[in-house]
Amino acid sequence: MTDYVVGDLQGCLEPLLRLLDSVQFEPATDCLIATGDLINRGPQSLETLRFCMGLGSAFKTVLGNHDLHLLAIAQGIRQPTPKDTLDEILSAPDRHQLLNWLQQQPLLISAGEYTIVHAGIPPNWTIQQAKDRATEVEQVLHSERAEEYFQGMYGNLPDSWTDDLRSQQRWRLITNYLTRMRFCTSAGQLELESKTAPGQQSTGLASEFAPWYSHRSRLSQKDKIIFGHWAALQGKYLGNNLFPLDTGYVWGGAMRLMNLSTGDYTEQRA
């Protein structure tokens, strides 16, 4: 039995199928884990959701910001943007089954010695704190308060963690850390506008804002973290315990698959 983790799919099913064929993935014995953003931007969002759900217990995923955006649109909380490619899902005859399945997925997965999350772990949190706070949001998503969560999900504030945050503000910041974060301070203050590679961000960005993983005081430095979300990193080596898997297939890059038993990468290009 082998566990594999794949980077952001973003509605690109064909390269995923080719990747799985190349490693002889067997759903009866193996497990595929995704770093979130299963859908949007690519051409096969509906087919991708159906395939992933159809794998049953052989598939796991964390929720990414695009996945949550779809769920908010389906709730009527948000309107699609011109860049969204979600219409086929929203009009599909099995839409409710697909969306209900998606909403049951976690924000963080532990797989052996690895922690899998969409965007990252803020430098001011331990892995255990991240797990506990991810669970808080998951419990809300699985409850009658889910609509309240989606109503308050959008926004960049609060941008810094305090233990006394409550309800929508608390859920929003947890979500922003785990699904949207790129740059922050060592104390965990978020900067959510910059989406470029490190070193290319706006000259107006204060020097204390740096990639979340780069802060020397980061509490999770000794933990192995697999993440997606930041295609501009191009999957470059960031250190022994960091595994960036979003290599931007939807933008012309590769799709990356990681074998958790060996640590080896397999990539599929267009």
C-alpha cells in the first residue's frame, strides 16, 4: 500500500490520470491525497470532482480556497467571478451529492510523519495548534452553522491571531492561514495581496513580511509539511521539511505527485 500526495488539480483531470497510470496507482490498495483546490480555472472541474469522490476511501483531500469559494457560491453567499469555471458543477444533476461530499473534507490531514495543508502553517502556531484550529472550522462546516461560516468567510481582517477571537472572525482567520497564506510576519500577521514568488512582491510591502515558511522562529520547523496553493514557488526546494506540490499545471507548469513512502516526486507536463 502506498500513499501519494498530489498538488493542486484545479480541474485538470487528464494529467492526473496520466500521473496515476505512471505510478501504477491501485485504488484497492493505494491512497491518493490532494493538497486542495480540486476545481476552478481548469477545463474539467466537474469531472475532477466526480473522479475524486468516486475513489471512495482511496482518496482524501484538504480544502483549498477555491473549494471553499465554490461552496460559498453554491450557498448563494457569493457570485462567481469572470475567472471562475464552476458552472458545470453548479448545474450538474449530482451537484448536491458532490457539494455535500466536498463540504465534509478537512482543512488539515496527518499522514504518518507528514502534515498536509493547502497553504501552510503560520509561524506562530505549532502543528498541534493548527490541527485543533482546523478542527474548529471543520466542526462548523459540518453543522447547522455552516451558512454563518460562509457569510463571514471573505475578507482579510483580522490579520493577526489572538486567542480571544470568536465566531466568524476566528473562523475567517483560521481559514485564511490554512488556505490563503503566502506572506506574513514572524508573529503571524498576514499580508494577503501579494501572490508572486518571494523577492518579487510589491516594493511597498514592509520588510517584516516574508514567506510563512522562512521565519527562523517558526514553531513548526521540525515538522514535515506538504502544501500547495503557491504555484509561483514552482516547486523549488525550500528545506528538508517543506514539500511544495503546486507546480502550476493550470498555468503551463507540471502536476506533481509525491510518494510518501520514498519521498520521490513524479511530474506530468502538458
